[in-house]
Amino acid sequence: MGIIIALLIFGLIVTIHEFGHFICAKLSGIKVNEFSIGMGPKIIQRQKGETMYSLRWLPVGGYCAMEGEDEENPDARAFRNAKLWKRMIVLFAGAFMNFVLGFVLIIGMLCMMPKVPTTSIYGFTCNEDRTEITAESYNAGLQYDDVIKEIDGTHIYSFLDIDYILETSKTYTHDVVVKRGGKTITFENITIKDTLTNSKWDFDVNRVGKNPLTVIKGSGQVFMSMGHIIGLSLKQMITGKIQKDEIQGPVGIVTTINETARSSKSASEMILSLLYMAAMITVNVGIFNLLPFPALDGGRLLFCFIELVRRKPVKPEHEGYVHFAGMVLLIGVMIFATYNDIARIFSGG
């Protein structure tokens, strides 16, 4: 059941991404030869007008094949013959649709919660009979209704940032910046660990009632947090703070989704967790595709910016060589990540 759900999530994310390219290409008058969901052998295909629509076996990719993407083409409706601004919109549209999907999923996630979490402090850890506050952060100076703005120099957009920073930190002491009564107050090297439960933080955050305004505002904050967390993760991967054997690929993600579905205590808990994971994955896909790396949408956009500056395009064959090299490297990373996933499964990690 969990594997089916994972495949459906991947299929939705890929479909919405490729649909962004597809619909903008169509609206821009660019000829689309094939719109495919999935990779590998075809399951079904159908020709409608000038475009072939196909569904393939592996739901970990897809493509929108436009006329004349990587070569000179005399067809007036070829991709490279379209105006530069149209090409840039088509290239950006895939990631944009991922972001739209992510925002919609986050709205669904918050709508399932009893209330919308904020970044202001609601309560602190107490002793067993709740007669005394035992939280070290409270004793260090944090107070009720303080709005957390930064932790260890990292900006806080939503409760997700608080959770990510504290849960991934290897220390229990932190520099915290809060907003209190219109004033910004900084606390240096304070302990936040909950000594009773051994949790990494000893306070809770306020939750506000649900209405269209609080849900939309909260969804925007969570969306920013997801992008922020993904950016921090990429930075940690580049700087070596994330070990190579921790890199996760499609198999690992499917396994995680499967385990989440099986371990959920109720249907509502499962749906809430899956909405969160799907939102994080689709935002991740959007950001990753915009990286200025060959073969990605961001790499192609980079060549568009070069064309904008040079006022003439890079030769198609030269650009093609760069994208081919990037594709080979990406395939290598995918194989390595998949090896990690499989090794993790057999080792029980």
C-alpha cells in the first residue's frame, strides 16, 4: 500500500512539473512532439494533434519533448526559434508548478491540524505536578509570547525551522534572537534541552485558530521554511556536513514513504504525514531543477542569461555537449544514491 502511495506521489510531482513546461510551450506557440509521464518502456501512448502523449513504466521522471530543443531547426515553431523571454518562461514553468503544488499541499496539511502553529512561545517544560517551570531556556530569560526570529544566526520562518535546527544540531546550547514587545532581544549560549524527556527543546509554540487568513499566512511561512531547509541541506551536502552515505535517492524516499504509511496510527495521521512529505519533495524538486547545473532547467536558463548578455545564443552543439556531460554526472549521482538506499535497506539502517 505504502509503495503504491509513494509511486502516486512521484507520479503527481513529475506530472505537474512537466505540465508546467507543456502548457507554457503550447501557449507560447512552441511545437511539442511528445509529453511523457515516467521513463523507460511505454505502457500506453496516444497521438493527439501534433503531440504524442505517453505513459511509461518508471514513475521517477518524465519529459516534454519540444521541437528543436538542442539543435538548429528551420521550423518557425521550434524551441530555439522562439523569443528568449518565451523560452525562459517555459524553462521556469516546471519548477513554478512544483512550488504551486507544494503550497497547495501545505494548505491541505494545515487544514488537517487542529490549529495553525506559530513561532511564538506558548509554554515551557514543568515538573511532574506542574508547579514549577524547569525549562532551562526559561531560566535563561525566554518568556511566554516571545517570537523566535533567529537560532544560531539562522532566520526562523515557521515552526519547521525551529524543529529542523534544534533536531539536527549536535549541541544543546544556542544563540536565540526573539521579538518581545516590539524589541529585539538576543540570548547567547542558552540551553534549550528538555532534561525530563531528553528532547532537544524545552518549550512549545503557540497555535492560532484556523481561518482563511491564518491558513494562507501559515502556509506561506511553512513554504518558506521548506525552501530554507532544502537550501541549508544543500549547503551542508556541499560543505561535507552531510556524509556521502546519508544521501538518499528515489528508493530511499519510497522506503521512507512506505514506512510512514505503515507506522501511522490513524488515517488522518498518515494523510498529514504524507502531505508534509509530498510538499517537501515537490519543493525540493522545484529548487533542484533551478540550480544552474547542466541538463537541469536551471542550467538551460543559465544559457538563456548568457544569450541575453551576449545578445546571441551559444551554438547548439556546444550547449548540447555541456548538458550531456551534466546528464552523465547526474545519472552517476543517481546510481550512487540508489546504491546507498539499497545498502541501507540490507543493513537495516
